[in-house]
Amino acid sequence: MLHELTVGEARLLCLLFPHLAGLDIDHVEDLGDAVQIVARTRTASLACRGCGVVSARVHDRYRRRLQDLACGGRPVQVVLAARRFGCGNPACPVATFAEQVPGLTTW
């Protein structure tokens, strides 16, 4: 069963999963034996992990499927829509870099 969240429900979800507080939660789905949370990042710009230059140039978008801690005895999967940014520094060896969500994704 698919459930679109109200603002209050999204806040409640972030109380249970504080590491999702920096994301926009699109919806939650009851899969019967598991729960799926569909979210997206909201970063406007990001510093390159190679040289530190801030970029707002989105190179690509992609989805990541992440296993989170179980809640109520049921596995929780976060489907995260994230972006790859392009570094604007021509001397930087890192051409593109992905957003990371503290507490959820890391390098």
C-alpha cells in the first residue's frame, strides 16, 4: 500500500529516522514484509571531494537502494534519488562527485 505523506507525517518519520531529516520524503510504501521509503536529496550545491570547489552543476541523477535498520521488526529500504555534480575546476582530477547523506550514505 502506497502512502503519500503529509508534512506532519514526514516530521514524525524523521523523529523515528533522524538521519532522513535532510531529505525530501516523497512517499512510504508498505510492502507487507518490509517498508520502503522513497526520498530525494535537496542539496543546491556541493563542494567537490577532490578540490573543495563548490559546484551547482548537476551532471546526472540516479537512484540508490539502501537497507536501513529494521523498524517494528520489518526491514526498511530507502530508495534515494541522488545527484552527481560536475566539478568546475579544470585542474581537479575528480570530474564528477556524488552527494552523500550523513548517517545514510558514505564514501
